[in-house]
Amino acid sequence: MRLVLDAGALIALERNDGAVWRRLKWALRVDDDLVTHGRIIGQVWRRGDRQARLSRALTHVRVAPLDEALGRSAGELLTRTRSNDVLDAALVALAENGDQILTSDLGDIERLAIAADRDVDIIPV
């Protein structure tokens, strides 16, 4: 299983949200992979010299590129859901069956996951 992190999850880590940090530490203890994509990092990274918590968390996260294949998958999801958030769509396209998506955007992620036919757990932050 993997823990897929959206921007809201990363912001929660930066803000020192205890529940999100506990989930991240638990995932590491049971050898779950942590993953996001590079554009999500772009949403939250502002001043690295002042983002020590986020920087520490990211050392454990695999950051996938939002490349052509992922972009195409995201675009197809957007067509099916008639929505326009490429970053959320790419995050769902990155997820695999059995993953958990840690998100602050429950409604959009759930709609995208259904359209992608992904059997994922959506965990609110």
C-alpha cells in the first residue's frame, strides 16, 4: 500500500498537524511508500529556508514527475468528470488500487477516484 499526499496533506505537515504526522510516521513504520507528484510540491513550496517540517517530511516522499503519460491520464479523468483541476486528477491517476489518498479536497478526489475506477481509501486532513 502507498500513502498518496495532496497539497493539503503537505500543508498540514508544515503546520505541524499531529494527526497527519502520526499517519506519516505509521506509514513509514509499516514500510508503506509515500508518494506525490512534483506539481503538488510546487503548490506548497514557498520559502524552503522556513519550511523545515515540510522539507523533513519530503525526505521520505517519492516525488513522481507529472510527465506526458500522467498528464494524459489526468486529462482523460478531467473529461470524464467535467472538472478542471489537473493537479488533483494527476494525483488520482498516480494512485493505485489499495492506496490511501491523504487529502483536504475530499469531494473532488472522490469523484476523480470513482471516474478512474480506483479502489482507494480517501483520508481527510
